[in-house]
Amino acid sequence: MSTGTLPDIDLCCQKLKHTFTSLSSEELKSLLSLRNICYYPKGSLLYEEGTRTKGCYFVYSGIIKIYQTGHEGKEQIIKFDQEGDIFGYRSIIRHEPACTSAKTHTDSILYHIPDTLLMHLIKNSSNFAHDMIQIACKELGDSNRYIRDIAQKSVKERLAEILLLLAEDFGIEKDKTLKINITREELSNFIGTATETVIRLLSELKTENMVESKGRQIKLLNPEKLKTLAGL
Amino acid sequence: MSTGTLPDIDLCCQKLKHTFTSLSSEELKSLLSLRNICYYPKGSLLYEEGTRTKGCYFVYSGIIKIYQTGHEGKEQIIKFDQEGDIFGYRSIIRHEPACTSAKTHTDSILYHIPDTLLMHLIKNSSNFAHDMIQIACKELGDSNRYIRDIAQKSVKERLAEILLLLAEDFGIEKDKTLKINITREELSNFIGTATETVIRLLSELKTENMVESKGRQIKLLNPEKLKTLAGL
DNA sequence: CGTCAGATTGATCTGTGTCAAACCCAGTGG
DNA sequence: CCACTGGGTTTGACACAGATCAATCTGACG
């Protein structure tokens, strides 16, 4: 764990402000008084499905993979979180074991919020509670949309959709390459299909001039066409 | 709209207390001071995807179907709500158009909570906010679980799972018949498959002695066996 | 170089979707 | 009282998207 690269409180404060828009400076201070900022290298397991956690995380930097393990150990990716997102709060709030696992998908810097503090803030700051409700409801909307899509769209349509989603969430380089780096296997675990199928469909999309790829670099050549394909 | 059968305030209060466990009597009163209790016959459309609503609902009695319309108008059922549940709050909280539609699945009595009151309570009562967070997080957990299942399980496994879910949520008669009345088409819209497939699989389950059915009456003869099949 | 994870391609199998026809049953109106 | 109708259910035949298994290839890295 390298501490040299960790951000100072002020920077972290900036980002928190962005996420918890209705929090007063007072409340921000109470959050930041503990300095639970940590660096986690890529691939670190943060918590695991079925276990009880003692807090949740605010992402200062990096990308986090949230997933569930289903049928014979196959992982189902629920979402990727990044700078400004919080995750792991659900099980704390519900006083239940976690129903997902979380792992750093890139090197990350996370701010840890202890369960007691989280619950205290919810109970005592209606601003904080309000922000948390917003966050939970946003996720809920995303989930519902995703249920419909996974149930009704073809794998190819979902592939197009996920590619656009990743572009939207994590951005693309000037040359249209997705900024997030993801294996075919993870792509298939996100979409809910077999790895080989993703590969085949990806190469179909190549011949149809919508994407281009070498290795893990995926370029979205024609987002508009992808959008129509995805049914958006 | 029949008013004769409407419950009095006290009864409604009982049920509200059950849902909003941390609400003070004061707060309950403010909720109940408006008497927006209405009867809706089976099949009434309460709100529709894409529109803005002016409030959410608390279910006094009856069953409500929450769904989305996907691909070429096929409906995807997200959940059924019943006595004690609230629905329609997501879009209010997010200040967004609804992302689902809601329709009464049986004759129902609903208590309407105007958007302004909902937001007022969230902003000013940390108890209420706390309860709402609980509710949203519960839904979120259900959705995530469902994403994994729909992505990874076979249709037959999901059918078994949904049957058990319906039994759990709505109960069964002494003779093991599901209390909720649901067409094969709705079953397929819930599971995310074709109606014919549901019918075929249902009759497989019959020959395997797990269920029995005539018309819309579905009996779960062997819940244990169903559980194993569903992978629970 | 050798190794190993990930990517690719091919061959084959099968679960589900789709289309079409028939059936069942409850309610309607002549 | 009995056709008639229409919504829901059932069954069959068929096609195809996508899973699975196996083999090969690639490229990064020690």
C-alpha cells in the first residue's frame, strides 16, 4: 500500500461535495475527520457476497467492479463504479450480508465510510439521507432498465448497448477508443452470455464497420449505428 | 368508483405504521390528514412509463403490477406490489418521468401521497427518510438478484423460482394453490420468455409432479423439489 | 525463448422463439 | 337454450441464436 500518492483532504472534499450535493460544510467535515483514505492495487477484493461488511466506500479514483456469483461460479457484473460513486451501502443500510462482491478493476484510491458513521449521518442529517435516497433510486432505475433489456433484447443488441454505456460512463479517447479496459470474458459476464459469443458478435460488428479492436482496445467507429442497433 | 367500501383512517393508519416503522404518530397524522384514499377496479392504469406523475401510492389492499414496455411493445413485469407496499416514488424522488407503468392487477384500494408531501417528509423527517432508504435498498437488492438470475439461469429454473416467489409473497391456500391469479402470458412477461415456452415448461413440471394446474389455478405440489430446481 | 492468459475460430448441439392451428370455456345475445 | 365470439391455453413443426467443447493462435512478460 503506497501512501505517497494519496490525495490531501481538500481534494477529497471537492469530490465528496460533488456527490453529496446537499451536504453542509459541517457535515462534510464530520465525514472527513476520519482519514480513511486508502490505495488499493488493481484486483483487490474489497468485500465478498454473503459476508457482513463494516462500512462502504467512496471512490476517489479508479474503477470498481461490482458483481455477483451465480450458477457454478460464473460472475455476473452488475456495474462498474468510478470517481464520485459510493458502493457497498446497501447491505449496511439493510443490516444484511452483502449481496454483491466488489473488486478494484484498476488501481484505486478509496475513502472508507464506517457503517456507524453512515447510519449516523442518515439518521441525523436529512441532507445526507436525501442524497443517499437519490443515489439508491438512481441505481434502482438503472437496474430496472437493465432487467428489461437483458430479458428482451438479443445478445448483439445488448452488446451494442453495453459498449455505448461504457463509452458514456468512462469516456472515449480522441481516436474513439473506449477508455475502460475490459476483457472479452468480463464483457460477457456483464452482458450475461458466453465469451465466445461476445468475440463472434464483436467481429460481426467489425465487419459491419461499427467497431474496431485490437486486443483490449475497442474503438466505437459509428456510435449512431450502434445506437440504432441497441434500440436506443 | 365505490366509496362505500373504503376503509376508515384508523385502519389505514395501522397499515402505514407497519410500513414506516420509524414514523412518529405526529408524522403519521400529517400523512393521513389528507384523505386521498381511492378504490380502483382491476385493470386501472395508474401511471405510465415516460410521463410525469404527481405522487406515489401506498397499497391499502389489492395487487399492483409494475412493468416496463420493451421491444415491440412486449411488457416486462418488474414486480407485483401488495398491501403495505409503496410504489411510484422513484420518479418523484429523482424528478424524472416514470420509468415503469403501474396497473391494478386486482381491485385495489390505494392511498395517494402527493409529490410535495413525499419530498417534504423526506427533507424534514429523518425517520421517514430512513424508512424510504430501507425500502429503496430492499428493492435494489431484489433487482440485482433478479439480474443475475435472468442472465444466468435457464427459463425452467426461473419459472420455478418465480412460482416460489409468488407463493412466498402472496401465499398459498391450504390445498397449495397460489393465491395470486396470473395468466400464462403474464408469467412469461415476468420471466422474460415466450408464452408457449411457459406453457410447455409448466406441463413438464406437471409430469415431474412438482406442480398441478387447471386454468389459472396453479398448485405447488412439491416446493422443496422446486427449490432445488431453481437453485435455491 | 517458454509460458500462460486471453483471443479466435470451427464444429456441433440444443433450448427457446416463432408461426400456425386447434381447443377450451365463459359470457353474450338472438 | 344454443350458436357465436373472443380471450386465454395447448400442441406441433420448424428455425435459429447462442451455448458448449475442442483446438489453435497471439502477445505480453519473466
